[in-house]
Amino acid sequence: MLEIKGLIKTFFPHTINEVKALRDIDLTIQEGSFTAIIGTNGSGKSTLLNAIAGTFIPDSGSILLAGQPITFWPEFQRAKLIGRVFQNPFAGTAAEMTIAENIVMAMRRGLSHPLSKAVTSKARAEIKERVSVLKMGLEDRLDNPIGTLSGGQRQALTLLMATWLKPKILLLDEHTAALDPKSAAKVAELTKYIVDKEKLTAMMVTHSMQQAVDLPDRIVMMHKGKIVADYQKEHKQRVRIPDLLATFDRVQKKELFDESVATLLREQYV
Amino acid sequence: MNLVIGAFTIGLILSLLSLGMLISFRMIRFTDITVDGSLTLGAAITAVLIAAGWSPLLATMVAFVAGMLAGSVTGLLYTRFKIQEILSGILVMTALYSVNLRIMGRSNVPLLDTATVSLPLQHLLSQMTDGERYILLFGWQVPVVDMAAFLSSLLLCAVFAWMLSRFLQTHFGTVLRATGNNVQMVRAQGINNNMMVVFSLALSNGLVALSGALLAQYQGFADVQMGIGMMVWGLASIIIGEALVGKSGIGIAIAGTIFGTILFRLLIAIALRWGLNPNDLKLVTALFVFLALVAPRWFKFVHVKINKKSKHA
């Protein structure tokens, strides 16, 4: 489904701020799989997701999604194939527009936007039906501006919008990190539900070790722009949080990590 | 009464300017100064074409298209060449000053005793009143010419307001509004946000040029200076409209903008009547916009202070 080969990206090259964000990444994602990407701050997990989404063009390497060479496609063009949920709950929806208007745009993601009425009664009925799946009572508030909703509600709607038309791949960039624990759990549960029901191919960057173990069927660990561990299939089934921590330690012993990073990891994940 | 009718007519004509600016300033959040140039552009083209014997309606339509072109240039400078939004507008506005002089051949083109878009309505009114030159309206004698100008501006304004409100509720219009609200989201929905900005600025400046075209016909001349300060004028009208009716919903925003423009024009007419020096008009307008922008924040500040005091007490 997704094939990444030799992906390299350096930000601010030849300056003192130079960051080698992605160093020769090779990654193949199978159709219907749910992959978690974990790693320290600055390990390149979000950069990898942004490279797939098209926020920037890589220095070298290639990205093949659903048989299409998307490496040089502009961001908006890739949206035909990609559904996205951002870390910032406010990033995925237009705050001053109503729930219905936001969803109507997602109903035509990657398609043309004709000069016909957007929020018709037919569209409204469909929206009502699918929004009620969230069990947040939002189906009765379709004409409220999205800005009046909570972060959790907005993130749940963004998730729904990203998957309204089945994407070739769903990219989740720490989409529960900015939410309170209760909303985060709810959105995580919803993610699992939608991904299973629609049989989606998904990639999720997360800081929550628990989420990485619970939700997906594959875990990829990144450090300093490289993939340092990859648990798949039966390996993944056996992985527990201590195993992941042990891997972090092992990487550290290989002197890929320095002491401060290992400490940071423990603080973040344990 | 003539003063009021006149103020209403100009208010309605300038409503198209404000509606255009509603698209750029409020919908896609683009501070577009092209307005000062494209208003004059519309006036200049219409004046020259009508003077050359074109039909007023056709001349007005050409002005609309020219305005759209001017707006697209600003949009392309911003999106394609990555020039800051204000500077893009300033460049096009400055260039348009020369373009407008070229079009007119001099700094002022009079339109005396020529046809205007309100001519058909004027004939109709004349027929209805058996060739009378005045119509009785609430006991006042209003010249048929003025009445026709008023009614045709009302008609045009209503038609464009209706079309705009319908347009903004289409799929395309929804995307346009979202572009100003959250660019990241719009891109994630597969929309070319740069194209939306260019289109919005084209539409916006088309309406502005249309307003200029009608204004030239109403006041009987086009002048190369007539666009100066019009952006601030339109902004003031939008702010008044929002203060009057709020901004929830498209229909309300459009109606508010039209009311705001007419009210602002009436206020100016009254102020001039009371002896305001016309030379001070732009200063007063700028001051008004400044106060309108600062007042809400200031009120909030005072409010917070009062709350704090009452808590301490």
C-alpha cells in the first residue's frame, strides 16, 4: 500500500541549525495494517508523517502510495488519497463554520467543489446518521459553529471527516496528545473502532506507550531520523511496555542514545 | 429628501464595494489594498467606454471583468511570487494609477448627458408618470432621474447580494470561506488554497470595480483620485454592519454590510451638512476605523478592571 524508499530530509542545511530529520528511511506499510510510530522528541516521527502528507518535498528518496508516485505531489493533491488528523484539535476543522459545513467539505475530499448548494437536506440526513456514531449528541448541533465544541469533540469530528471517504492511508499525528485523559481515551477508542470497521490502513505517531501497545498491529521505533526497531505480526503480539523500554535501553547501550535521551524517554513513557 | 435619496443611492452603490471587501477582508482574511485602484479602474473604463458610445450595461460589465483581472494579479503576486499580502496590493494599486491615467488619457473624464445603466428605469418611470419630471414621494418632489438612479442601484445591489449569498452557500463558496478560516484544514481536504485566494481576490475586486463603474455613472465623471481611501471606507462600513447585526451567518453578514454602508454614507452626508470640512473627511474616516478597531478591546480592558475592583472590594 505504502512504499517509502531511501527518504532523506535535512532542514536548514549548511547552517548551525541544520537538522537531519530523516536519514535514509525505508518502510513498507501493508494494506489494512495499523502501525504506531514511537520515538523521542525530534526523532523524526512527525516529519515522516508530514513527508507522506506532503507538507514538504524530501531531499531524496521516493514515496509510492496505492501505486501512485506521490513524492512530488503538492499537499492538496495528496489529500485525495490521505486522511489526516493533527495533534492540534483546532487544526482539522474550520472553527467559525458549522459542523455541517465542515463535514460537507470532507464529503468531497479530493473531489471537485461544484456551484451547487452545499448543505442540502440529503447531505444533512447522511451527516446526522454518521455523526450519531460518535455518541456525543453532536447530531443535534449541526448548525453550531465548530469553535463552540470541546477539543475532544473537535478531534472526534476531525477523525470522522478524515475517514468519511475511505482514504488509502489514515495519518494520525499524536492526535490524542493535546486532549484531557478522558477525551484522549474516548478518541483512541473511536480510532480503533473506525479503523477496524472501515478496514483502514493507518499510521499513528504517539507518545503514549499504552496506545502503541493497545491499538495497532505493528510498532516502529525511530531515533535521530532512523528506524531503530520494528515489531510486526507475532512479535508485536508479544510486545509489552517493558519490552519497549528494554529496546530503548539497548539502543542507548549501542550509544545511539546518550544518557539524557534515555532519561527523557523514561520520564515520557513510564 | 433629495439629500437622503442621494445618500441612499451612493450607499447602495458603495455596498458593492463593501461586499467585495467582505470577501477579501472577512472571508479569506486578506488585507487587500488593490481596492483603491480597482474602484478607479472600474470608473475609468466605464466612463471612457460610455463616452465612446458603448451601451452602459456592456461598459459596466467590462469594468467588472477588468476588476477581476486586477484582483487576480494581486492574488498571483501573493501566491505565486510569495510577496507579502499588503505589498502585493500596494504594487497593483500603484500600477493601476498609471493604467487608469492611460485608460482615461487625462485625470478626469466627464459623463454629462450620456446614458447610464439607470436609463431604462428612467424611461419606465417617465412613462408611468406621463412625462412628469418629478415624482411625489412622501410629499416630497423627487426628480425622476434621481429616483431611477436610486431604484436601479437598489435593484443591482439586491441582485448581487442575493447571488453572493447563494454562491457562498455552494460547495465552492463553503470552501472559499474555510480558506480564510483554516488553511491547513482546507489543504487536508484536497483544496488548492492558493487558487482559492486568487479567485476570491478576483471576485472581490470585480465587485469593487463594478461599484466604481456605477459610481462614475451616478456622479457624472470618473476621476483618477476617486479611489483613494476607499478601502478604509469599505472597512468602516463592514465594521458598522457587524456592530448593527453581528456576523453570524452569511445572509446576516451580507445584509449587515449593506446596512452599514448606507448608514455610514448617511452619517457622512449629515456631518457634511452640519459643516464638516470635506477635506477632513478621510481623516475622520480613518479615526473612526481606528476607534472601531480599538474600542472593543478597550471595553474589555475596562470590564476586566471593574471586575477586579469589585472582587477586591
